Amino acid sequence: MSMADIIYEIFGPLPQGAPGNEASTLRALDAVPDRDLVCNVLDLGVGRGRTTFTLARALRDARVTAVEIHAPFVKQMAGYASEAGVANRVHIVCGDMGNIEVAEGSVDLIWAEGSIYLVGIERALAIWRPWLRPGGCIAFSDFVWWTDDPSEEASEFWATEYPDMATEVAIRAMGEAAGYRVVSSFHMSKEAHDDYYIPLEERVAELAGCVDADVQQVLENIQREIEVVRRFADDAGYTFFVLQRAES
């Protein structure tokens, strides 16, 4: 079993692939300047499409293009879009969010909730900026340091699991250096984290009897992450950022 197969075996049944909930999505959307004028949204790394359909419901005049690499998720989303009556406004693409072609200046809002790490924040901000119209925005969430003095145990864990994890100050600086104005940022709530980690822990328990050694190793790493996140909840967590393309 490949690592990709293992990941989808574990995470596939989960309702979402990262911390977040409708409240945090809508809070970030409310921070977007002139949000009611947004017509073209690009939602990247959408998983099962929780954010896609939240955005489509909130922005009733907008077209949302959702990009997801896992074909079964894309098929499921297409069916849900039809059932929800938004198939005319939600366009779902099966592809790699790190390798797509988008016309310059064609997007009002780029959304990458819990997925920007797949590209890397600094690289993503550079690649995506030309896609935005003047004044267009990027909204994304990522796991970041919430303190300059984290515990040694948390530091050692994340140095291995997410060595590129940055502070909020560093991410703001990245945005400004890449040609953006920081509009808003906020810590996601405990409820937003729980909406991801509680089902994930239940999934780990479901698979506890699996005899595949590689699967067991991944499950152990996930359980360790859950424990570190809970024990050191003041050290690090998911933060939402809204950046607006700045014009020189």
C-alpha cells in the first residue's frame, strides 16, 4: 500500500481534512473587502467540498471553481452540487492545486482553507498573486505558532512533522513582501479544531486493529499529533489569514 493509499484510507471517510467550520469560513469571508462584489472564486485543495459549498451559499452571485486531486471526492462533490441546485455555479476540477493554469487577473478571491501547506505559503503567494484582479484577495488557514516561546516537547514534535511551520508575524511579513496587504487574521476556535480532531481520533480508533505496519505507524503519528495539539493548545493552532493584492 502506497503512502497516498494509506492517507486516503485513513482520511477518506472524514468530513473534512483540516480544522475549520462554517463559522470560521464565514468570519474570514466577512473580512474580504467588497465581498458582495466577488464573482469568481477559486477554491483550492477542497477535499469533500465543505468550504466550496459554504462559499457558494454565501456568495449567491459568484461562480466557484473547486480544485481537488482525489477523483472520488470530485465525483461526490459533483453529485452534491446537483442535489443542492448549485451545479450551474460550482465547477469542480480534478487536478493538482500546485500545478494548474489560471488566466492572469481572472479571479476575485482565492480560497485555500487548510491546504496552502501543500504548495508552501511563500511559493503559493507568489504564484497566485498574478491570478488575482487588482484588489482581489486570498484567504487561507494554516497551522502556526501562537507563541514565541513554545514548549520544548511541542517544538520537537513540529520540527519533525511540519518543519516549515511559521509564526503569525512571519506569515504577515511573507504576505507583505509578496505584494499583499494583510486585511485580517484570527485564531480558529477550539470548536473549529475539535470538528477535525474528534472525528480523526475516532477514525484512528476504528483502524486500531489493522495489521499493516505502515498503516499502524501513520496512525501512531496521528494520535501523537492529536495529543500534542490538545496538550499545548496555547502554543500553536490554526490561524486564518485574509490578504488583499496591493498595487504599487
